[in-house]
Amino acid sequence: MKLTALLIVCSSLMFGSLGKPQFPEREKDPKFWNMWAQRTLENALSLQSLNTNKAMNLILFLGDGMGIPTVTAARILKGQLNGQSGEETQLEMDKFPFVSLAKTYNTNAQVPDSAGTATAYLCGVKANEGTVGVSAAAVRTQCNTTQGNEVTSILRWAKEAGKSVGIVTTTRVNHATPSASYAHCVDRDWYSDNEMPAEALRDGCKDIARQLFENIPNIDVIMGGGRKYMFPKNKSDVEYPNVLKHSGTRKDGRNLVEEWTDRMKDKKGYYVWNKKQLLSLNPNNVNYLLGLFEPADLPYDLERNSETDPSLTEMVEVAIKILRKNPRGFYLLVEGGRIDHGHHEGKAKQALHETVEMDRAIGRADLLTSVHDTMTVVTADHSHVFNFGGYTGRGNTIFGLAPMLSDIDQKPFTSIIYGNGPGYKLINGARENVSTVDYQDNNYQAQAAVPLSMETHGGEDVAVFAKGPLAHLLHGVHEQNYIPHVMAYAACIGQNREHCVSRSGAADLRPVLSSIAAFLTVTRILC
């Protein structure tokens, strides 16, 4: 009986899709594809005139866990949300003219974590997993290996060059990705002193929340979650006063938010904790902004209260409007951090909607900046063991079933699947029949091959999308730590600024090229 019902379900799915046009009628005509390719070719030829301007502004969009399969699936989802079949859709990042690959391994890990990778793409140095803002000479959890092994980030380089700087994330502002831009810590989990071992405190190590305000005291814009790590232990949260887990965590009794507001009160500094407060601000009258919208991470975009919680796009818009007032330009780090969380939980729908929201934020940033003076890079820190397949037809919902039954257990399966994770389920010793559950639910955990309480990262290369001044330097396959060196070079900050001699606004490459030519000449003579 169950098998009969299952076959009916599957048959209706298959024949229902067969009754629809499988693709637009125009795609049957070779002229459609030839004309599209010719337009693409014309656009590619226009890129031969490279943008060698000096980058006044730098923006890095980091999709945490946004591997290439996630990018592709999010592209399809974006199109389907707009009533299209999805495959032909363009993400905002797809429009960037230069694409390369980054190798993501940590110095001590083939499959990396978000801390070691953040140190690479923010500080320009590969590092051990679990550590932020320190070189590979530092050992995770060993406080006494911190001193002398600190490495600085491109955010600091930009600040020292007189630029405004900002951090926007959907995770805690002291989570792995943002913390590498300001902290030097041998353990990414030392969010406040409450999470640190007594030995580390005795040895003088500082928690990450404290470093956010002390290491680079005048970060112009900080937005995300992590409110509870800033307040004294057991202090009730302003939004959830009766929820103990959201209360303050700090053992040292410090109120870091109060300290910040006292320091910034005469400098047009504002602290906000909800969307209404954020959007009521006039960016022209704000020099410094601290926005902490949740005790820990921000909610998934699908679960976000649109009345009280700002979207990533809204936060990015406010950030840029504040930062761009500086005539010397700005550096902005934007993290779509909960893409990673969705995948870890096996909740592909959450992860992909997070990716689509980050893509909206990329589009909004594009409208607020100019490609002539703003270098924008979109990348990921690592991938996940997420994929989709099963010979699905054109326009098949990305969260739908494959158009066949397994030829081993005769059960349907979703196109999306994980290599490992919490979606591994056995019912009476056999694989769960997905037709008996709501696989379209926001929190459905896609089936996994290996049972784990949390799905793992993937180790393959990730894409790097780039546009703006000197974006063509992000090409081919490179180590992940190459990224901030290119961005700094484009903006004439950090090291190797010899090329920044032109008065025309262009970044003059001649001194660098001359140095390289001289080096090659000497090499030939010596060899």
C-alpha cells in the first residue's frame, strides 16, 4: 500500500513536470544561443581595457561556507523566487568580470575552519585552524604562544591610512570571520572572559569581545550580533529580559557597550539594538555606529522579524552611507555568516536563502558605489559537503525530488544531499522515505550519507569574484592569503606602495614592473 502511494506521488511529480514546457521556446533556436554568446564576447572584449585606477574604497563580501555548489544552487533559488526556472538567472556576483579560485587549506588542516581562513584573507598570512590574527607559530588554546606571533589585518592597514572602516555580519561580531580583522587570539571560542580558561586569563590573554574595542578603538561601523558578550554576567538582555541564556556573560564586570558609548558620545557615535533605531538614524549625522541586534547570532533570514531585525542588505546600506563620507575612502568587511550555520545543521533551505540575501546586499552595495574607484571582492572561506544532483529537469524546484526512485531501495530522494550530517536517518533499519516528510520545510534536514550531529566543511577551492580597480589581479588559482595583498595593492595601503606614484588617479604599475624586469635580468646573469 505504501509503495503504491509512493509511486503515485512520484508519478504525479514526473508527469506533472512533463506536461509543462521544459524550457522557453526561444531556446530551441540556435540564434538565441549564438546572439547571447556574441553579446558576452563583446563584453569580454571591452574588459581588455583594464581598470588601473587607484581604489579609494574596498569591500569584501564573505559568504561563510559558500562553496561553488552553494553559489549555483542559490542562483537557481533566486531565479525561482522571481518566477523563473532559475538556471539561467544571474546572481549579482555572477556579473563581476573577474573570477578566480582560492585554495583554502589551513597550515595544519587539509579541510579548514573559518578562523584560520579568516586570518588568510584578512591578514594575508595562512594560519592554524581555530586561531585568529596570529601566525602559524601560535598554537590553539596555548595563550603563551600569542605574543610575538600577532599579524595585522587589511582593516587595520586601511584605518592607519586614514580610511573609515566597518564590519557587518549576520553572526556575532566576535565570531571567527570578523574577529580576525581586529583580534589576536589563539582560540576562536574565547568570545568573552567567561569562555576562557583561568590559565589563559592569568597569562594575560584577552577575550575577543574586549579586543574588538581595545585593539582598534575607533572602528567606525560595527554591526551584527553578540550582545551578551559585552555585558556583565547575568545582566538581563534588553530584548529578552527573562531569558537567562541571553544574559550577559562577562566575569570581569565590564559593560563594554557603556564604555563605548561614553567614549563616543561627543563624536557622533550611536549604539542601536533594533531595526527601528538603526533606520531612524541619518547617516550624515553619524560618525561611529555600534549595532548589536541579538545576544548571539542574528536569526536566519527566513525567520527574521522584519519589524525588529534588520536584514543584511539594510545593514550594508547604512554602513556604506556612513563610511563613504570620508574623502579618503573606506574598507568594509561584510559577512553572510549564517550560510555556514544552515549547512552545518543540514538545513539547505536556510543556507541558500542566506546566500540569496547576501547577493541582494552585493547588489545594494553596487548601487551605492562606483566601479571606477571601488574594488569589490566576493568569496568564501571554505565550502561544505553539500551538493545537488539526480538528473533533475530544467526548472525543478531546487528543494524538490529527483525524477526517479533509487534503484537500490526503491525510494525517492531529494536533489539536495549532504556527504555527512544530521540528515542521516534510519527508519526500521532502512533509509527514511522522504515522501513521508515535508522536505520543503524551512528546517528540513536533507539526507546525508554519514551520520554526524553537525555537517562538516568541504576542502575544495572556493570562487573569488572581483570587480573595480586592479580586479584583474585576482585571476587563476591562488592561495587564499593572496586576496588582501591584492586589495591593499589596489588601494595603496599596507606594504608595497611603490607603485602609487601617479597623480592622475591611476595606480602606476611601471616601478613594480621595472623591478620585476631587473630581477629577471639579474637572475639570467647569475644562472
